[in-house]
Amino acid sequence: MLTQIVTADLPFLGPDVAASYDKAHVVILPIPFEATTTYRRGCENGPSAILTASQQVEYYDEELEQELWPVGIYTHDPIADTRSDHPVSSEAMLAVTEQTVRQLIADGKFVIGLGGEHSITTGLVEAYRKANPDEAFTVVQIDAHGDLRHEYEGSIHNHACVMRRIVDMGLPTVQIGIRSICKEEADLIKSKPLAVFRAREIALQPDWMERALASIQTPKVFFTIDLDGIDPTLIPGVGTPEPGGLNWYSLTTFLRRVFESHDVIGCDVMELAPIVDSVVSEFTAAKLVYKLIGYQAMAKQWLG
């Protein structure tokens, strides 16, 4: 049995606009799990930091020209919490993540997972795959790293292996913002082949977005966003930063276009590792989560 940690975290955006579970279209699922970090630690504190920072996000979205909170946003209790004294294995984390998300899917909720390390995404994606066994979907990854190693540091569930696990599921993938891979990953990308849009390509080729959109071959999409995919001058608080990456408007424009052209079934935002005496990373992450909610609300016409 995994120990559930009762935290003092406020709900996303704050209690004044929090919806009950029954009335919520969106469920924010904090998963403060960290076990395989390979550089800078602290991503188990990411979900709490995002929830705290969200208290400062304006309800009114100037791009979408309306307040978004009326869609109904419910914040779930944390699962697979490694901030306790009780160890949580990767296998146990994946099991409880899959189980929890499958119940949320069954209840008709749009789930946004908050990590925690990127290995969590395997559990989220597996939940969607099992909930819809006859419906293919594409996993669109925003990331600095390929995350395509078969195993790393003795574990196939290392955060550096998450997309390999998804490829092994037989799901199509599209990778955006990649700028760090090993030879094993480079060979796999060529042999499959996999759809990869590298950060330097994005910076230098204006037509990258059209080609990326065209590479999504299924009507349904799951978004996994590792925050190190964004330029580290915007979000320095990550575990494995890499120079370069997407800027805010390239990222949000791409996200909005995918939400408008495809059926986005779920999302996650991973790998925030807060920096002491700086709130820019968690605030940017919180605003990104609000953007995801807004783009889905517009696509589904939840706001009328």
C-alpha cells in the first residue's frame, strides 16, 4: 500500500474557484515522485510549487479573452509521494498512477498530471492505452532529451527511458525540441524511423510547425511536457537543463494548434525542480497548465 501524503497545498488557482469533483471537467493530478534523477534533484517538490505559484495566475487569459476557471478544475490528492519516509518503487508508482488515471478517465475527466520525474508518464500513457484499446493515439513530447534509452543506471524505468517504454507500447510519437541524445537513441531514431523535430531545426526553419502538425497521424493526442524542453532562460528550475529550446510563444502556438486540430485526451507537465529564492520556473509552469486548460476548454466548447 502506498502512503498518501496529506499536504497543505492549495488547489490549483486557489480555493475560491476550486470545483467539486462531480462538477469538474479538469482534474489536476499531483504525482510528487522522484527516484531516478540523474543531475539536479528536487522534482518531487515540483507539483507543490506549481500549485502554490498558481495562486498568482490571473483568472483572465488575455490570449483567449476570458476567464477559464469556470470550466471546473479539481485538484486531486497527491499519489506516489516520495517526500515521505516510506520508499515508493518505480513499479508501485506506475501501478498507482495507472489505476488512478483509469478511474479519472472512466469518470470523464480531462487529466493533467503534475510531476515529479518524467518516468511517471509511462503510467499515465498506459492508463489511456488500456482505457481505449481500440483507439490509437499519438504521444507528442516536448523535451530537451530523447528519453529513448532502453535502460539507464540499471533501470528500464529511469526518467531517461520513458519514451522508449512508450515506443515499446507500439504507440506513435512526435518529439519536439530535442537537443540532447546518446548514440543508442540516435540509432533508434534512424532505424524506426521516429518523428523528431530538433531545437536547432525549430530555431532555423520557419516551416517546422507545419511539418510537425502533419506528422501527427492519429486524431487523438496525449501531450507530455518535460519543462526542460523550454528554453532554460524561461524555466531554469529543471533537473537536466540544456541550452536552447522552445520560447513561450512557439510553445503555446504549437500547443493551441494541436488542440484545435486534434482530440487531446490528456496531458502532463513534468520535471520542475524549484530553485530557492526564485519563482519564475514554477509560475511559468503554472501558467502553462492554465493554457492547457484553456485550449482544451475552447476545443471542447466548455465555456459556451
